[in-house]
Amino acid sequence: MNAAPKTLRQLRELRAAGLDPAGDRAALDQVAARYAIAITPAMADLIDAADPHDPIARQFIPDIAELQTRPEESPDPIGDHPHTPVEGVVHRYPDRVLLKLTAVCAVYCRFCFRREMVGPGAHALSPAQLDAAFAYIAAHPEIWEVILTGGDPLILSPRRLRDALSRLAEIEHVKVIRVHTRIPAVDPDRITPELVQALKLESKATYVVLHANHPRELTAEARAACARLVDAGVPMLSQSVLLRGVNDSPEVLGALMRAFVECRIKPYYLHHADLAPGTAHLRTTIEDGQTLMRALHGRLSGLCQPTYVLDIPGGHGKSPIGPIYLRQRESDAACEVEDFNGGRHCYPPPT
Ligand code: SF4
């Protein structure tokens, strides 16, 4: 009997699977020593090894370009550290916190904004650190929403997840729990009935936000995993990262947003790629991102429109970065509004 396929974690395992990364072997060893590798069987199966530009490979297979760190890049590109009052908690906005239960993921993305912090060797919160994190949330009544992130919180067993959610359920002022994950797409079998039940709380709303970047990631198995969550009453949103050579065309980005909506997942954020070390080859310009958003606005249902956002480097939070369809005319204080075909129309000033 053949053994079940495993997650690929070493360069030699990638080569044995026919997913040979291009480039000098010594340089690739340096990449692998610095940044974690993991490609689940579901993602490995999607890669077309004959295509040097395969968009799934580009997200997960190490690239020697990762050795080039630009001056503007930073190990903490969105500034988590200045907003970390206790280990594992990021309190950047008044009404919500991030809670990083684990630093482990099912896959390691080559563009990850926390690539210096996540990986199989990264430490998880100790029981004492977990106690301190829950105590911090309990002591801050302004915290309305807790976002479980990481790492990938759905890598935890249903029992550990249930324990964490039950502790949050005991905090009266926390009303909403949001779970950021790639698991329904990259390892759909992990979305078991037990895990779905662990996510459901009687007293709080739990949202699952799926991170996926290319429509091919939404396989039949991934769609079934999402349906298990949605059918159980867990609403889903999406987030995607705009990536050069992966989804930076109107056709691919539009197909991704439509695939989300077909899965009953409301497109939420399209992130401009963060200034993480060694990721310049995967970033677009903001101007490119705005052009793509205009194309989506012109082609797709309103249900398929995400908000294009930038996490401002230094920890200043997220802001929508356009494009802008409204501008004030200097001549007569009227507004000029652009329609979905690019036509401009006057909206009169108040009389
Ligand atoms: S799943 Fe998220 S946290 Fe994990 S490597 Fe990918 S982007 Fe980073």
C-alpha cells in the first residue's frame, strides 16, 4: 500500500517530487536555511512543473531572488512589535486585537509578511503566555473583536482551538472572533466536522477569513471544505495578496473573486504586498493595483469587489488605497464622478 502523500519541507523532497526550484543549489540552500518551506499535497498537485511561470509554484517554491533584501524591506513590515503589549497579542486599533496562538502554518508562502516570525521552529505561546494574553484581552473592555492569526490557527487540533475559543467566549465584551487561515484551500481535509464544531460558539459570532491568491486554489475539495463551514453557519470572507506573476491580471483576479463568491465567501481585502525581506520580485506597484481594481469595477458584480488596502509600514494600520472615483472640481465646487467605463459626470454642489 502506498503511503499517504506528505507535505514537502526540504529542497530534496521538492526535487524528488519533480518540483525542482530553478537556480544555483548553494543559493537555494541559503534560502531554505533562512525561510521555512512547506507545500501540502493539495498545493503540490496543483503545480504544473513544466510551466516556469506557474502561479501556484511562484507562491510556494523557494526562489534565489529571496536572498536580495531591499533597503525599504523590514523583518516586521507592518509593525507588529511596537503594538505588542504582551507576547502573542497585537493591539493596533482600539476595538480589536490580533491573537497569535501559533507560529506554524500548513504552507509557507514566499511573500509572507511574517516570514521572519513563522516556521516549524518558531515557538508557540507557553501556557503562562497564553494566560497573560487572555488576561490582557479581559482587562480591556474596548476590545470588541479578536482576530486569531499566526501562523495559521486552523493548524491547531479541534480540542486546542475549542479551548482557546471557550476562553474568549468567557470574556463578555468580546463579541466577534475572526479566524485568518489558508487551511480550507491548502489542506481541505483538516476542515473536519470536529473542527467546524470547535469554531461554533453560541455566544459569539465567528467569521473565517480564507487567504487564497489564485482561482486554481479553489479546487473541488477546497470548495467542499468551505461549504462545510458555511453550511454550519460560519460566515466566510476572503483576503488575497496582490502578487506579480500570480494574480496581477484582470482575468485572474476577476476569476478569483468570482470563485470566492461562488463559494459563498464575500471578497474582503486585496492586500498590496508588504515590504517583507526578499519579496520584491513578487510585488507590483500601487499604480498597477489601482489599475486592476478599476478593471474589476468595470467588469464584475459588486459582490466580487474587495477593498484594496495597504498596511502602512511602521505599524500605522491599514488604509484603503483606491482607486478614487470622485474628485472636487476647483472651478465650481461641483464633484466629478467616474463611471465603470471611465466616463466622467458632474454631481452638482448643494444649492
Ligand atoms: S499562511 Fe499566512 S502566516 Fe503562514 S506563511 Fe502564508 S502568509 Fe505567512
